[in-house]
Amino acid sequence: MSKKVAVFRKEHFNAAHRLHNPSWTEAKNDAVFGLCNNPNFHGHNYELIVKITGEIDTATGYVIDLKILSDLVKAEVIDRFDHKNLNLDTAEFLSLNPTAENIAVVIYDLLRLKLDTALELHIRLYETERNFVEYPVN
Amino acid sequence: MVYLTRQEHFNAAHKLFNPKWSKERNEEVFGLCANENWHGHNYDLYVTVKGEPDADTGFLYDVKKLSQLVKQHVIDKLDHKNLNMDVDFMKDKMCSTENLAIAIWQQLAPHLPVEVQLHSIKLYETPRIYVEYFG
């Protein structure tokens, strides 16, 4: 059995969002989400790191062709979220609060469907340089 | 002459859209940035002032005061806001990084003491795109 190796692809997208729970009052939304509840939205430069872990293919020397991974991330994630309003423009967040946590899980689910089951997938998503989340947790 | 820089950051939504133009023309010129429902950025701001250090303090300007000025006149007005809709000093202006840098200069310049000159506003819209304005 080959050794397992992790390969990474970094991408980025810019999006607007608002953190808001429609089942709560405005006062409660303000108390919990603060500035992030601004009715006219705010936005971020999201930085995404997709980690794929697997065994090296003996024929190619690759865990996964990074061009294929790049095209997959572009098609499934970047084209869907870049320069969009996550609350208004994306089906995934019509009824799901677009926190960094939820965005990471959504990205994982989108990519997991398209990847070989033998490959492990891990998502790190930076909402700002100082705030980032990871999914799944090992 | 010494130059002193304070770095700040804010997160905001905006869109590039000229209301005098058709939707098609806006999309042709501004592409994805014209998205009707906005998109957003983490902006990084560098405010640089220049002058001579004070003989008694050794300071060109108290950085705490500079920080408070930037916070009061810029960050509090821009952070977690929609630049097109929520910001008085961007009203009726195109929300490009260029115009935002000029507007930030105009927000800060009147509040600096005479011995401290504003040298530049450097504004990053993304880690790979920034503008500089020198007045």
C-alpha cells in the first residue's frame, strides 16, 4: 500500500452576506449577530483551502490531478458563490444562515459528491485573515 | 521627515453600477461586480501621515490618536456596511476602490493637527488589488 499524501488547492471568492435568524425579533438578531445583522448586508473576501488526502496513484504519481481539482472547485464553489449575495443569490443559503461554519459544510457536501470515495476531503475556509473554520473535524 | 502608518480593516458589501446606464451596459463594463444584490470584501486600509518628530515626545503623532481618528471617521462608518446604501460620504458616488480611497482621505484630512500632513491612503480591496491616493 502506498503512503497517504495530502494535496491542497487554494481558491478565493468575494461575497456579500447577512447573519440573521428570521424566526427571531430584530432586537434578538442585533443582540446575537451585532454588526453582521446589517439589513443591507456586508461582505468578505473568502479564502478557501481544499485538502485532499489519498494514496499516490502508481501510474500518474498523483493523489489527484490538481487541474481537475481546480476545475471542480471552480465549477462547484467559485462560480456559485463569487461576487454573489449568499443570502439572496444562492439556493444553498435561502433558509440556512451563511455563517463561515455553514458555508464550509455546504462546500464540503458539494465537493464530496464529485470526488472519488477513496479520497478524503477537508475544508478550511477563511472569512477574514483572522477568522477561519475547518470541516470535518478529525 | 518621518512617515507613520496605521493599518486598519473593515468588511463591507458593494456593487459597481452606474444608474445612468442600462443593466446590459453595466454588466458589460463591470462584469460580476455589477451583481444587483451586491458582493463584498475584506478591505485593508493603510493611513500614512508625515512630519517631524516632536522634540518632547519623540512622536510624529500619537498613534493612539491616529487610530481613534481613523476609527471614528472611517471604520465606524464603513465596517459591516453596504457602501452603496449605508455610507453618507459615498452617497451618489461610484463605489470603486479608487473613489473610496479619495473619500477616506477627505474624511481624515480635516481632523489632523497642522503639523501632521496626510501622506497617503493605501486601500486593499483584495489581497491582490489595491489603490493608493496621495492627495
